[in-house]
Amino acid sequence: MSESAGHSTSEYIQHHLTNLQEGHGFWTFNIDTLVTSALLGLLVFGLFAWVARKATSGVPGKLQAAIEIVLEMVQTQVKDTFHGDSGAVAPLALTIFVWVFTLNAMDLLPVDLMPMIMGAFGVHHWKAVPTTDPNLTFAMSLTVFFLIYFYNIKVKKLGGFMHEVLTAPFGAKMAPFNLLFRVVEDLAKPVSLALRLFGNMYAGEMVFILIALLPVYLQWILGAPWAIFHILIITLQAFIFMILTIIYLSMAHESH
């Protein structure tokens, strides 16, 4: 490959991996991530609300049947995994699974489609897959992190929660070590949630970008099988994020 070709290839990759940003420093906002995730959330949950209003107790239509399958799957996972009052956990699990799956599914669009559409409006950068932005995945995982502490304190009260933190697993005499282990354990939860989702989706997006650099006939030969396989990845990542959230919240409701 020539130097100019290599330079154009690197520019192409960099262009597709650059967010549309506003602001400076800490207060920098990735506009494409915010807009895409908000619009997809409104679209998919608006669709759920519309189907719920139109739902019938008779033979359901295809859309209602598909949504009922998703609902039953989530309810089954919550029932089997969560030990406690699942009043708020089941809707949260459903929201996470459906929203993350929808955000991930943007990876199945042709990599040049959204940049081309937004370019027609004078927008030079637009990442189509919000979950390839670590800011989004960390924001979601931090929300789960705060819910973990909220339910720990709500269920066990502040005194009971602090007693658990300082005495488990080695007893009260080893309180400093118990606290250290607890801090590491709790910090690992949001970090692992965020990085797992981001890493898998970023890698998948990179593969699509690299395939797009190949000749057209190779794009079809390699792109179609990878897209089919990637359907499994985007579904699995949404499921893992959901099931780990359920497990973490279940642990918050339990005491040693």
C-alpha cells in the first residue's frame, strides 16, 4: 500500500471513530451519542407504549407477540435471579435490555450511511453506534452503581449496610481489610459493565470499518457473515448488561 493510500485509509478510520462534539474539557458533549440514544429510546419505548394501548387478549399480532416474548424473557430472568421485591427491578431490566440492544443494533447499518446522511446537512462527524462511546457505557454503569448503593441503604438501612461493609467477609477485627475488599469489589462492577459493552461494540464497529475498506466483492463476501454473527454479539451484550444488573441489585437486597 502506498503512503498516500495508507494516509487516506487512516483518515477514513479516524473519521468514522470521531464524535461530533460541543464544549471543552470536562464539559465536552458528544452530540451524536446523546441525540442517537435519545431518539432511539423515544422510538422503541414509544412503540412499546403504543402496542400496550392496542394490546388485545385474543390472538396477538406479530408485533405484540414479539414484544410479549421479550417481556416474558425478562420476567423469567428477574424471577430466577432476583431474590426480593422485583417491583422496580423488572421494568429496569426490560429498559436496559431493549435500549442497549437497540443502540447496539445501529452497528448493523452500513458504516457510511449515517456519515453520508449527516454530511448532506453539513455535519462532518457522526458516530452511529452510541455504545462505541465509553461515555455512554460508563454513564449507564454508574447509574447501576448508584442504584446498588441506593438499595443497599434502603433495604439494610445505613447502620446495617456499614456493618456489612466493615465485617464481611473476615469479621469485625479485620475491618480495614474488609473495607478495602469492598471498595475494590464495588468499583469493579461499573468498570466491568462499561468496558465489556464498549470493548465488544467498538471491536465490532472496527471490523465493519475495515471491511468497508476492501473491494466491493470482498465487502459482500465478508460483510454478510460478520453481520449475521454480529447479531448474536449485540444481543448477547444487551443480555449480559441486563443480567449483571439484576444480579448486582439482588446482591444489594441480601445480607451476609
